[in-house]
Amino acid sequence: MSESRELLLVRYGEIGLKGKNRSHFVSALVKNLQKALERVDCDAEVSHRFGRVYVEWTRGDREAIYGVVASTFGVVSFSPAVRVPLDQEAMCRAAEEAFRSAREGRTVKTFKVEARRSEKAFPLTSMEINRAVGGYVLRRHRDISVDVHDPDVTLNIEVRSEGILIYSRVIPGPGGLPVGTSSKAMLLLSGGIDSPVAGWYALKRGIALEAVHFHSFPFTSERSLQKVRDLCQVLAGYAGPIPLHVVHFTEVQRAIQQQVPSSFRITVMRRFMFRIATALAEARGALALVTGESVGQVASQTLESMRAIGEVTSLPVLRPLVGFDKHEIVTDARRIGSYELSILPYEDCCTIFVPENPQTRPKLERVRKVEEPLDVDALVEEAVGRTELEIIEPPRTFASVL
Ligand code: ATP
Ligand code: MG
């Protein structure tokens, strides 16, 4: 726990460019940060002043607070900073302290000062600040020199009307847009590697998510459902609480198994998933479906198959991973924090009814035909009616970014 006041300077990139929407995006970012910080035991406050977003606190776990900021969409990067009054002596002293902590625990031989002065009433120009602060630091650290091209430490000094900000570290955030600024979509969340990553990319573009999972109790276990909750929780770490719709899919699968030729079962099953997801999306005000499909990754992920499945929904289907190779998705899953959960070996509702020789390029007319014996509307309605809604809260632990 820290005693003194701490400050983070938060940079937002793309959202700064949005013209008249800008203030809407910035206030969403401020609100999302404030909300996410409620998960940490701290008194952090987020503010937007003079075109900058700040997080300030006197009480709280620094690492957890950094973790929250580093996983909030819309944050391009952030810097732990100190703010001092518009005073040369205070500026030099604070800069030297910042340099001292920046070199702690590492080998630092060179540095530079990079000053920016937007407050023109301050008596020194940017160049003069560089010289004054550089000299001050050099006099107190005899073993270092200035390197303006490739310094080990850069001391940034921003002279602004509200005070002088000093920082040396720039920690990357996830970028993207604040969650909630791009309406809402329904994520089809399996227990696999792909769909959590797809959900993460949807969140990154500011899309709020609800998730739907198809579960085939007793053929799939409670453990496999818990795994999906845990995956949903990883996403909630980036988004705040996520409603998870758990669909009891066994009856639909039984009907398919009894009435549909085996090679078409996967396609028909996916059509039911999309129909049920669409009904839930419409009931919840979600404007699109999101899946973890990519093209050609497995035999069933062909354009023919996507067309046959996609025709049952009037909603746009977002497939953020469409052009990704599997190893790229795995790398992302590790970074996001979903990979270790995804590879737990629990059964999925798709795998238990998998036929030996599925149609990889199903013909639309044939699919419609084989589906005819089924009472589609009744099956969908029944499954939707039995769907259970849970709210998945974000985790209270944070990956270290220090
Ligand atoms: P994933 O790793 O996301 O499971 P996958 O490579 O295994 O994907 P498929 O099994 O073909 O691919 O599933 C394609 C997509 O269909 C998934 O990414 C997911 O969006 C959705 N999906 C599959 N099974 C389920 C399920 N049981 N519940 C919800 N959505 C599912
Ligand atoms: Mg899967």
C-alpha cells in the first residue's frame, strides 16, 4: 500500500480522432476505468482534464491498479507520473527523483530529457528545460551521459497550465475503443481456444458482449460448463460483468441425431446454434453474432458451410479470426489469459455428436431438405425457454505489468 499520492497519465489514441464523438468516447473510457478500478481495493479516481485522462490514488495496490489500466480497451499506453507546480526548482528535483527510480535495479548509462511546453507562460523554453534538467541530473549522477538518439532512460517533462508532469516509463495498453461504445453483440462461446479470442477482438472494437454457450448435459459435464464460465470470466476482466446464457442443447441434438443423416448433423446443429443465439440476441438487444470461426482451419470451416449456417440468421455474423492462422490465435490466447483454460481436456457438445464423415461443403438445398423432418420453431422455442442466464463477474486478480 502506498501513502503518497500516485498518478497515471493515460493516453488514448484512436478515440482522440473521432471528431464530435470524441467526448462521448473519452467519457466512456473514464467511466470504464472508474468501474474497473472498483474491483481493486483503492481510492483511485479517474478524471479527464485539459485533454488528458488521469488516474490518481493515495491508497491502493499499485500493481493491481496498473493491471486494470493495462487491460482497459481504449488505453493506448500509460505512464506513472509525478506532478509538480510550475516551478523550475521543483521540476528539477522531481525529475532527478524520477531518474533515480528509473535506474533502480537496472544498468543505466545514458539518458535524455524530452520537454514539451504547452504553457507558454513558463519562463523556460523546451530546449532550456532540457538543458536545465539534464544538467541538474548529470551533476548528481556522475556515471551517466546524455544520448539523444538511443538513451537507456528518457525523462519526459510536460509543462502544462495545470502543472508540470514528469515520467519516464510508457506501459502499453490494449488500444481499441472503450467497451460499450459500439453497441452489443452475442458471442458464441465454446470451451475451445478460438471463441474467447474472437470475443476479445470484438471487445477491442468497443462492442459490449453477452455470451451464449450450448451445453449437452448429461453428455457434457459440469466441469466443462465451469470451464466456459472461467473463460467468460477472463473476458469479463476486459469488459466488466458479462451475461452468460447457458442453453440446454441435448434435446435439439437428440432430435438431430434421430432425424438427420449423419454427414449433415454438424451443419444442422450449427444452424440451430445460430437460430437460438439469434433469438437470444434479439431478446437482449444484441445486434450481431460473434464466433471463433476462421476460414479453412478445420474441415467444417469452409465458405460453403458458413453460407449454409449463416442463412438462418438475419443478424450480421462477426468472425474476428477469419484471417488468422492457428498459431497466431494461440499466441493471442496466451496473451489474453484464456489459453491455459481452453486446453483443459473437457468434452464439448460438438465433439460428442461428431459424425465420422461430415459434409465439408454442404449444399444449401440439401441442408434445407434434411432439416425438413424437424420441428425447427418448436425446438428453438423450447431451448430458448430453458436457457439459464448467469452474470459472470470479472476476476479480482490482475496480471502483472510491472
Ligand atoms: P473454438 O475453439 O472457439 O471452439 P473451433 O475451432 O473448435 O472453435 P468449431 O468447433 O467449428 O471451431 O466451432 C466454431 C465456432 O462455433 C466456435 O468458435 C464458437 O463460436 C461456436 N461454438 C462451437 N461450439 C459451441 C458451444 N458449445 N457453445 C457456443 N458456441 C459454440
Ligand atoms: Mg470448438
